[in-house]
Amino acid sequence: MTAKAAKKVAIYARVSTDSQTTENQLVELRDVSERMGWEVAGEYVDQAISGAKGRDQRPAFDQLLRGATRREFDIVAAWSVDRLGRSLQHLVEFLNEIHGSGVDLYLHQQGINTATPAGKALFQMCGVFAEFERSIIRERVLSGIARSKVKGTKSGRPHGRLANLANPEPLVLQARAEGKGMIKIAKELGIGVSTVQRIVKLNQQAPEEGLQT
């Protein structure tokens, strides 16, 4: 009897800033592939690109989808749902596109495998929560800018170290919503990294920075 061919998997990894690395994501997903008996067909990596950006601004993601259309692999494996995108619309479009090509999805952190009906439903739920989380961050940014106007301070791009130190919160939150890292934000605003970390922690904005992989 002929042995059944191993399924081919495409590994996708992404980080939002240059200060982060995808190596830990890749190592873990390679290990998973080995345990599952999957053959790694390719690795697709987007470095320093926000998950909020569309396919046209994420080269590796676009290449991944093209490969799925050509059935170059059977499964797409990613570390977490937020590596794929930060918009429910983008996530659902992605799932529909790869499933339309007969390709399944494995999400390590969520333990989701869309080869099963339950896995597909869970993936869609994760997308809902990812969009909800992003909407909360956006609301905090807008409310922070509104507070700064009431206090007579300016929002938008910083116009000097003293202005930033006076009320850095809205600027920090806005930069985080854009996918910038803490070190980069501190340099741009002329404030300490510890200050940025404190603001982020208070506003519970850790999803992107928390995955330093």
C-alpha cells in the first residue's frame, strides 16, 4: 500500500516594528509542523508591518495568498490570529479565500484548525474580538486627544519635548494604534521608555507588543 503523502504547510509570521523579531514564531511553528508530520512548503514573513494594513501593503501576506490560490500547500500555519490581521473584514476575507482554494488554517495560540467546523467558528469569533479590541484603542486615542484640547494642549505631531512631556498620553496611544514599538515612540516624543510603558499598561494596549516574537 502506498504511504499517504504528508500535508504541505505554509508558515506565516509578522511583527509590527523593527525592534521585534519573527524568529520565535518561526521556531515554534516549525516544531509544530514536525510534530504534526507536515512538510514545510515555505515561510512567509512580514517585518515591521502593522496587521491593520491591507494585503497590498503586506508583501509576504500577498505572496501567501497567491500560493494558496495555486494550491502550493494544504495548510497555512500562524502563531496567532492577530498575526493575520486586526480587522474582522480582512480576517473573514482571508479565511474565505484560502478555504475557497481548499487550504486550511492552523492558529497555534488559539489551538484552532479550520479543517473542523468548530475550528472555523472559533476563528471567526477571534476576529470579532480582535476588531473589538482595536475599536477600544481607537476610542481611547480620540478621548485622549479631546482631553488634550480641553487642557489647551495640541494633538498630532509633537512640537517639542516640553509639549510632549505635558500630556504624552494621546500621542502615545495614537502611535501604538499605528503599530509603533515603545522604544520608537519614546524617541519620537522625546520621553522615557518607562513613561511609554506606563501609559500602555494603564490603557491595556499590550496585544502587539506583548508578542515579542
